Amino acid sequence: MLLKEIARFSLQHRTLYCYLILSIWIFLLIAGMYKYIGSIENSNNLLTAKGYGYRRSDAFLTDDVDPMQRIRTKEINQTDCSHPFVIVAGEEGGSLEGWSLEGVLLLIRHGDRGPMAHVRGIGEVDCGYENDPSLARYVSFLQNTTTSSTTGGHWMKTGPFHGFPLLPAASKLCLLAQLTHKGIAQMLHVGDIVRQTYANALGLHTRIPIGTLRTTPSNASEGVTNPTPGSQYTIDDVVIYSTRYRRTFQSVMALLFGVMPPEKWLALQIQESHSLSYCFSDCACPQAEKLKKALANEMNGHLAKHPAIAAIAQWIGAALLQNPLATGQQVNPMEIRDALLAHICHAAPLPCRKIRTNVNVLDGNRYGTKGSGSSSSTQDPLGFDVINIDQDESALGGAFGPPINTEQPDDLDATEQEPEIEGCVEKSHVLALMSYIHWAGMKELYSSTMRQQGLLRSYGLLRNIVAYMLKMISGDRVKFVVYSGHDKTFEYLIASLGVQLDNPFIPYASRMAFEVYKSDKDTQYYFRLVYNGRDVTNTIDVCESGKSLNVPRGIRGGRGHLCPIENIIRFIHDDYFLSLNASNYKDACLAQTKQDGYF
């Protein structure tokens, strides 16, 4: 009888048992997801800014048990951070046997800077740099020198950079998109390399009698003091360009301080480039903008095929970035990389945070998708990428993801939030994301779309470089030209020339030198291209396949490649637009195929 009653009771409460078992199963499933997936969201829901609690995890550079992780960690730290102590001279010329150096055109990327986006807890990252004698000497000089050229550490000469500070505003803080003291130290080290390699060969320290000095509006001798009576440093042998950003201006001034005597440094004039691609008079190009969008679609397509990487990027982005994305938007992996480098390159621990996941939001406009944030550059109607002093670099808004949404959520409903959980940025996730970004970066840099865009974007810069080459071989006094730019400046130029690199990203304080040489035996002129101390001349399309010479480097040992200067002159004047099915810049920028509107 008792057994019958128990059986009847069990049948009546079968539904209750099912609900109980189902609840336990769901609880275990959720717990397992948080444990083994690292709290990565499957549905790309927004991780809100509320409930944020920053605490430090292990530093990225701590020793790994896994030897492969250790190798990859050190590789990222060395290749992407460009610490000042690893910036050394390489295969730069200046003393090739049987050849005379006639001039150098140097393209540089600015030094280490703060992240381009607002990063959580960045105030706790120490971006200072100490115990560097070159940095200490430069800071002391600026603080103790008051002339018509500098006052209170500001550049006071007339021109577009009047009043610009020569040093970052804070010695230890990673300010938004601003150069750090580590960045200043990097550029001083690059300047030291340039001085040792080129200064004597080009006569950059030469003094001439005052009566023979020629000045122009771009190199007026304001503020120069005579090192010896009756003589003065010549300054019309140097031409300097910079985009109108504090970080590029401060970088080139630090570099030049390492190259020039202080008296000549104070006399320099800096000319402004209105475009980060240095397009000069060849800027308006609607087709380049279309190619940029096509390349972004290609890169987004690659990311869509790797949902695990997209989920990792989403999780790290939610932990690092202050401005959340709207529901359903994919975070830009390049922006995540930039934010991560702010920690990695300054030996800071990877951050942790407390988060809530929003599980019931159905309205895609809940977090302000009506305003997708400000663009990183100001566009004129013809596509001319005009830039201003405080604008963000466009490098992060290119190939990956939609624009960043800068609006904060203002209508959160606490009833829709799950309990707080804490998550940390894991090193394994960082390595996986960095490996993917490196792979995707190689795909982007050497894609046909990037090659076409590079040809259009860098045409003005290459024309300017070739024009100065012609001046140098014709006996003009200009011997040294510097372009202070950005990673995109390099990327466009590399793509247009077909230079082959192992790393698709341009590290801070990178340098690319066009060295112009004259044969001691005849009147033949050649050039070399040296990127971060590596001779890449024979990788250029116009110089490969036996088109360049292989010559000894004299007492420095080794050999160098020399390419006939007529090759690059013919390329820019006759062959530049052949691959674009056009004969000139205007036609190339307007040309479209009937099939898809692109080349």
C-alpha cells in the first residue's frame, strides 16, 4: 500500500522533477561556459561600462611555461614596441666603396604614443622613460634655453607649428594619441643613427662664411648664433616636413636634435603636410576612397570566417575600451591591438574588470546607434584627407569593423542585468588575436586592392621624392629631406613600390631612407632603399630581377644594392599608371570598370 502511494505521488510531481533537473542542467551549462570559454559572449551582446572594477593581472611579459608562448611574447614585444635600446644602426650606407653619397630622403614614423581610443585604467600605466642620457640632455636643453626659436619648451618660430610644445605634456602618462617620453627617446636614438651614418658624408655640420650663406623663406636664419666669428651653419641643405600633429612634430624635432648642432637646430624651419599620405598637390582621388571601402569589406570578410577570433576581440574590447559598441556591432581588431600595445610596450599588467551582460535588449538602437562616433579624419568633398592638430590617426578606422560608437548608454534597466562577474584579459587570448591580426595584416598589405590604393595615395609623395633626387644629382644645395608621418604613410608607399616585408605593421620610430649615390668613375647616379636598417632595394619592382648592382660597403663590410635612379624616374613619369589602366593621375582617380566600379 505504501509503495502504491509513493508511486502515485511520483507520477503527480513528474513535471516538478523535470523542471528541477532542467534547471540544474542549465546552471551547470552556464557555469561551464564561464569557466572554459573565458566569459566570451556568443551573441556579441554589449558588456556595459557599469560595474567596472579595474585590477591588475600578471604582466604580459612574465615568463611562460609554454616555450612557444614565450617566443611569441618576446617577438611581439621586440617587433611592435621598438624599445629605444634596440634601435641600432643597420645597413645604412654613407660609405659605399667607389660611390659618393649625394643626398638622403628620410621618411619616419612618430615615436611611441598613447592609445588612439579611450582605454580603461590607462592612467595606471607608466608611459615614462628614465635613465636615458640622450633624453635627459634634450629635456634639460629645452627647459634651460630661451631664444627667439624656443620659449618654455615651445617652438616659437613663425609658421604652422608656432607655439607647439616640443615635449609631451606629462612625463609618465599615456595621454590620448600623444607622444610619450619613451617616444622622444626613440627618436633621439634614431637621430643618433642618422648623425653617425649621414651627417659627415652630407656635410650637415659644415660652417661657411656669413657672406656666402643663402637663405630662403623656408630656412631663414632666425635665432642662429655664430659658433665662430665670421662663419655660420648652412641651413638650406635641410628640408623638413611634418603633418600637423603634435606627435609627428615632436618626433621630427627630437630626431633632428640628435643630428644637428644646437645652433643649426634652432634655425630650422618646418613645413606642413596637409595629408598623412603626403599627397602634396595630388590629393583629390575619389577612386582611392572607393578602394579603401573595398579593402575594409575584404578584411571584414576574413574576420567573419573566424568567429572565435571575433569573439576574443569582442571580449578584450569590452574589457579595455571605455566607449561601448552598439548591440551587434563588431569591435575593430586594430583598435584592440593599439590598446593592447599601450600595456605590452610599457610592461603593464593586462587589465581585469567586473562586467554585467545584457541579455534582454531587443532594440538595436538602445545604445545610441544613431550616432556612430566621430571619424578619425576630416574629409573634403573630393576625398582629400585634410588633418588638424588634434585629430586621431585614420589608421585604426580602416580595414576592420564599423566606426566606433562614442555614446554612453543612458537607459540601462537593472532588472535586465545578470549578476556581476569578473574577467581578465588572458595572455593566450592576446597571442591568438595578435597572430590573426598579423596574418590579416599581411593579406591586406599585399592585396591587389591595397596595391592600387597605395599607387593612388602615394603618387604625390613619390613625385616629391623623385623631384628632390633630381635636385640632389644636379648640384642643388639640398642634401637632406625628412618627412615625419604615420604608419599609413609608410604602408601606402610600401604598397606602391612593392617592397616585401616580414611584418605588415610599421613599428613606432620606423625609418625609411632613400640614399642617392654618384659613381666615382663616371656620372652614373643610383639609389638605395633602406628600411629600419635593412637594405630592401632589390625587393622594389623597378629594381628587382637583376636591375640593381651589388657593391661592397667598404670598411663597414658586407655588400649593398644600388638601383639606377633612371629606373624610378621612368617609373614615376612613364609606367606608374599602367597597372591602373590609365595614363595620368586624374584618369586613374576617375577610372571604373563596367562590372564592379573598381579597377
